[in-house]
Amino acid sequence: MSTNSNVRVRFAPSPTGALHIGGVRTALFNWLFARHQNGKFILRIEDTDQTRSTDESIRIIVDGMKWLGLDWDEGPFRQTERMDTYREHVERLVKAGKAYHCYCTPEELEMRRKKALADGRPPKYDRKCRSLTAPVPGRTPAVRFLSSDEGQTIVRDLIRGAVTFENQQLDDLIIQRSDGFPTYNFAVVVDDVTMKISHVIRGDDHLNNTPRQIQLYQALGYEPPQFAHLPMILGSDKTKLSKRHGATAVTEYIDLGYLPEALINYLARLGWSHGDQEIFSPAELIGSFALGNVGKAPSVFNAEKLLWLNHHYIQQANPDRLAGLVLELLKKDGVVSEGKEPDREWFKGLVKILIERSHTLVEMKNAAVPFIAGEVVLDEKAKAKHLTADVLPLLSELVARLKLVEPFVHAELEKVFNALVAEKGIKLGKLAQPVRVALTGGTVSPGIFEVIEVMGKEKTLQRIEAAIKQI
RNA sequence: GUCCCCAUCGUCUAGCCCGGCCCAGGACACCGCCCUUUCACGGCGAUAACGCGGGUUCAAAUCCCGCUGGGGACGCCA
């Protein structure tokens, strides 16, 4: 494994909404690359679009990154704080005759673009303002980069190999808007240079932007960084993953009861692999990560595999940590109120018996409710099926015997049940199911002896007696 | 319309660069069986893929070409 402390990578989201799964994957690969190479990981907020950027969104990004454990070494930097740097660079290009003012309005451009498309021509800027010698009165110009029609630009991508673009295909892109803000393609170049970014690792959807950016590096007299374009994440219909495919925001996964390590592990294996290994701790991920093992083909997001991983990590998790997380969810639902928390050790015991059948924290929370709530609501179907008149004497007998059990623990409870079942010549299920319904309200729960032990003598007797009355 | 990219089980993927060990391996999901006080967990097993057509070669999932299919980009968004 080689290390190179000159490696500097960045994650550069635009703060225009949620922290998206696709963004997280990009951030993750950058982070893994930086950590593996002993380099720096920088967080940069691309907020030059004043109309869409919000502080709220920056907060969501920062919180999401923290939740995921993707820590950064520098930043978060905001592009809007670097306006002087962009202006200087624009000036330089204009002075050098490599950029020019464009007085066409967005509306005019839009019309011409539509016409070109309708005529079957490429919707390229027609370079109308290239030959202008004087300003157009009453209009504030944007600044365009003067691109060449000659030759080709080759992107040497660490994942794709060499990708060749005919310069003829590229048009005179706007580098500074009439409002004075730089556009994306220009700001990235200036930022990546001035922040000494060594490797630009980003989504595939930027591959087409790369030749333009390379030309800007050249015009500015800078050495371009190395590029690596990650394959996209697609939805089940194989189009770019978006909201309509289901949960795509990190916050949604938090709310759904996912653990960050599950999301990290899942996303890492989407487009990257290390032999047949499926389960990776963050440390293993950092140790094994290499751009060479990143695939080229886009991959479909599969929520079921993520769920499986979440189940796996819940099994692995420290019960005390889970207890804390589940408790928070119970508070959020109003099942537990602040200051009236259950005994922590007891609650941890409860969590332990719920772990095995929980795929999410939310499932665990829901399963915990009957143990916490003062009263249990009996599911009608379950009641009709299991709390019937013929089990009445059985339950009464059980109550009488349970009163004598001491200590009230799994092994002792099992003895009582087994004895009663043997005497009556019935199967354990015949007794266990009615009790389960009486205690939890439904037909699904952990093993009946675990349930009874955790629920405790008082609550157990109370609930069975309440059920008897309802029959 | 133009440009760019991609192509192994339903899905994520190994193998491909350096052809033979691959009538293709692992994982998720699905199905079956076992375990069992419910539901799960777990265990065991099964079904399932090299898009198509040409080459090159003694030999191709692996190399080359074409086709088809899919994706992405063409903004005073990023």
C-alpha cells in the first residue's frame, strides 16, 4: 500500500436540498481514497447559485456527513466567500483575450437554442458576441470563454481511461454570469487549483464537463488534476436515481431506522468491490479501497440488500448504543416522555431480546412499545383466534402458578409452562400463543419466556388477568 | 439531433487488463427443506447470467470490429 500525503480530494455538493444518496457515495469514495492514501479530504460548498442555495441545506449536508462519520480535514469552504479569487481569474482571461463579454440575454439564448434543436442542429452558442467591439448599452454582460474549434481534448480518467473529445463539440461557455457570480465549470477549476486538489473524484455526469475544464486549466496556465469519474447510481427503472424511486435522502434513512455503518457498507459496494467480500468495517474499507477496483457500469440501487446489511449491523451493535437510539425514537413518538425514562439496565435487557428480529431501529422501537406502554391494545384478529373460551381455565391455572414463581426468570418460567402443558396433554403453542397475545397484543414477539421475564411479574399477571376478563 | 460512457444471474458483483484452472464463483431477493412456542434468526439446498453477429486463436466471458440495448451530457444549474 502506497501512501502519498500530497493527495488532496474534495466533496463539493451544492446546497440546494437534501444530502442525496448519490452525493454520499461520491463523498464516501473521496473520503476512502483520502484516508487510504493518507491525504486530505476537503468539504467545499458550491453555493454560487444564489437563487437555489440555502443555509438550511448546508446544515443538512454537514449533519449528514457527521452522522455518516465522513470527517473532513478542511472546510467547509463556501464559494460565495471566494468571489475575489474568481473575479481575478476572469479578469486574467479577459485581459489575455481568452474570454469576452456576451450581451445576449438568457431569453434570447433560450430562443436560439430551441430553434437550433428544432432545426436539428446542435444547441451550441452561436458566438454572436465574439466579434463585438463595443458594449451594448443598457445591458450587463456575462463573460464567455473563447474556445477553440481546432484539435481535440483528451481526458485521462483513472477509471475510464483516455476519453477523446473534439474541441469542435465544445462551445464558448459562460464563466461569469451577468450577476457577477462564476458558473460551475469555472469556479470548480479555480477552486480545485487554489485548493491544490490532486484528484477530482466525482459522478459520471460530469465527464462531459471535463474537457471544458481542462481547457480552462490550460488557458489559466495551470496543471489539471487527475480525474476519476464514478458510475452513476440508478433507480430500479435504470434511470438516474431520484426521489420518485423512494428514499434517497440521508435524513430519510435516519428516520427509517438505519445505522450509518450499514449505509456506508452498502454504498461502498455499489460500484466498488474487493473480491467476494460483502461486509466491511470502515477500517477495512479504508484499507482495501482503490480506484482500480471501481467498476465502469452504472449500478441499480437495491434497498433490500441495504436492509439486510442494516440487520447485520444491528446484530453487531453494542446493545447499550442501540438502547440509546431506540429510546430516542420512543421519545419522538411520545411513548416515553422526558424525565420518565425506564431503568436503563432493564431497557437494555429489553433491547437485547428484540435485536435478533429487527432489521431497523424503527422495527425495534415498535416491538418495544408493548413493554413500555401502560396498557396493551389487543389486535382484534389475534384476540379472536387465540383468546377463546376454551383457553380460559388454562390461563387461570397459569396465573395461579405464575404467582408462585420465584425468581421470575426464564428457566423457572419454562418449568411452569412445561409442567402445565404436560398435565393437560397439549402442545406448548396452545398455551404460549394466548399468553403472547395477552402480553404483547399480537402474535409476533420474541420467545415467550424472554417476553415474560422482561415484562416482569406484576405486569405479566395484570395483563393475563385483563385478557381473561375480556374473553 | 449531437457528443460521451457502459454491457456477466431479477439486483450488487468476482473473473476480463496478463485468453485455457469458468458447461462462470460469492452476496441480496425469490423458492424448497430443516430448526421451532409465534414471527424472525440460523442451517442446508434449488432456480438463475457471459445481449447479438462476425472475426483473431488449437482455445474467448476474457482480444478486435459491427450491431443492439441502456445510461449520461448538451443551462447566465451544479
